[in-house]
Amino acid sequence: MEMNSTTDPRAVVQDANERCQANADRVEYVGMRVDGTPVVLNLTAHERLSPNRSLDLVRHSPAGFDWGYTGSGPAQLACALLLDYTDNETVAQQHYIQFRNDVVSQLVCDGPADCWHLTGEDIEAALAEFEEYRALTPDGGTPSSSLPANWSAVSRTDRTVFQRQDIDHYVVLAEGSEEWLIILCAQGDRAYPAPLDHRTLPVENDPASAVQELVAESNDLVEPEEDI
């Protein structure tokens, strides 16, 4: 049977991919400072990007957005951009910290218009790189009951990072030649994370209990929001 573009599944997939790429090429965000206030516009939708929707997921900066460094304002912007572009809360919540660190922290207002531009293609490229990070769960696929609901974990090439969802707290798990070093740290508006506490264990020991202690310590320092 002869297939045309409406019956050939390969043509359907190709058409869908082309439509997605065309959409990514058209989407553009621009950021600028108006009288010192950060303003972000979605040029495709002809509207100003608001933090309100992203604040329902994470509340790093209720006061608004910022960029050019790793902190609360850029974290809120990263979440808002991913949420607006993908319309997917899971994607936004899973990747916004890495998107802040790799993309939003590098945005600079320059050029004749004194602003930055970010396209859909830029966002797609960043998300493609994030695919190498995977959720860390005990059985490899189901949610872990060992961490509170406001914590998640990603496995990276050189370390495991446990990330708190409601504020910029992290537990970094690094394996040395003879011992584990487990650090609780806070980012906030600082350029580099500030250590709050740490544990060391012989490398042959299971570090899970030390991670749980530091996670609990963070939740004691700043009580989680009820809806997390």
C-alpha cells in the first residue's frame, strides 16, 4: 500500500519534530532593568512574565526575578521560564536549579538595547543536557520514603546532590579515597554555597543515615511550607 504524509507514521513523526523545532525557533524571552527593577517579557506571547505561577511550585523570591548570579531571584526566574516554556510543572521543578546555575546565572544585559535574549532553542539545548541527570531512588524507579517530601536527589558524574525544593539548601555527598564527606550548605544570594554542617564517615559505611540527619537539620532550621 502506498503511503502519503497522512498515513506514513514516519512522516507524522517528522512533521511533529519540525513543528516543535519551529516553535522553539519562534519563542523568545527578553530581560531588562526598568528603573532598577528586573523585567522579563515573553515576546512570543506579547506579555510580561510573572513569578506568580512559579511561586506555586517554589518560593525562592516572592519579590520577583533576577539574573546574572546564582541566588533566590535567579532561581525563581529559572523556574518561571521553564514553566512558561514547557507548561510542565514536573520538568520545571526537576530542572530549574540546574537551569539557574547553567543558564540564568550567565544572562547579562548588554548590547544597544541593554537587555538579554533567550530563545526556545536555547532552552531546548539546556534541557537536552540535563537529561544526563537522573533521579536517585533506592530501587531505581519508585519514590523514596527515606527523604522528606520537600527534598529530591540527582546523581552527577562526580557527586550526589540532595536538593531542597522550597529554599536553597543542599546536602552534597562526595566520596573520597578513605571517607565520605557529607555537607549541608545554603546558597541564598551568595556567589558560593555556605556550609552549615557536615558529617564524615569511613567509605565502607552506608552514608544514608548521615544524609537523613542533615536533611532533618535543614528542616529544623527552616520549617518546610505546609504544601510541600
